[in-house]
Amino acid sequence: MPSLSDFIEKYIKRMLELEGTIELSRQKLAEQFECAPSQINYVLETRFAGQNGYLVESRRGGGGFIRVTRVSFESLGDAVSEVVEAVGEYTTEAMANSIIGRLEEEDLVTPREAAIMRSAVRRETLRLPLPERDQVRAAILQGMLLALLKSGDGRN
């Protein structure tokens, strides 16, 4: 069953599909969904973070607003560069799945490739203690992205 956060996320994504960049009032959105403004903050911080392909700008106060912009990759090469930078030396399973989801949304990887990538970075697959598991996950994710880039399969 979808959570309130899921409904808020879908609402914002629908608006972004129509306009590309949107300006929201945190208070008005909270009133619309009958929740605390902190719930809106939570959704923005977890579902609309930079690694998910969004730029979120916020101004607080009486005339405050939240501006959300969807940032698209121009090519797989751009995606690889940005992801390698975001991943760094360590990455969590949640961050890896978020990055893979974004690549799939941008049609830079197929659903099958995304499923294989998710399987390779799962905690159950990488049976190592922390922080080694997060280091290995980052290296695997970066390696898979570089392999996709080198394959030159025409999606970029």
C-alpha cells in the first residue's frame, strides 16, 4: 500500500512532467496532503536528491518557495561522469539503487540491465563487513557504468 510520501512524490513528478521546473509552497502542499511541512521536506530530501536527477532550491520565510527542476543526462557519458563523482569510494545500497533507477528512467539502461545491476550491488550478494561492502559496491557500480559506456550500444 502506497505511503503518504509516495503520493506526494507522484504528485510532484506529475507536475514536473508538465512543466519541467516547478515552484511549490511547502505550507500549501502540506495543507493539500494534510500533513506537517516536515513531511514535505522529507520527501524532497529523500526522493528528489541530486543523485536522483533533481535540483531543489528552497527559500524559507513568508514568501518562501521550493523550486524543483528535473535535470536530464544528455548522454550515457554525462551519466557516467556524474555518477562516478556521486558514488566516490563508498556507496550504500540505497544510493546505488537510486542511481540505477535514475539511469533506467532516463532510458540509459534497459530494465534488464537495471535488474542485473541491482542484483550485483545487493547486500545479500556482497557478503562483506562494512565499510568494505560499500567500497566494493562503489567499485562494481562504477565498473558496470564504464562497461556500458564502452559498449556503445547506441542509447547515448
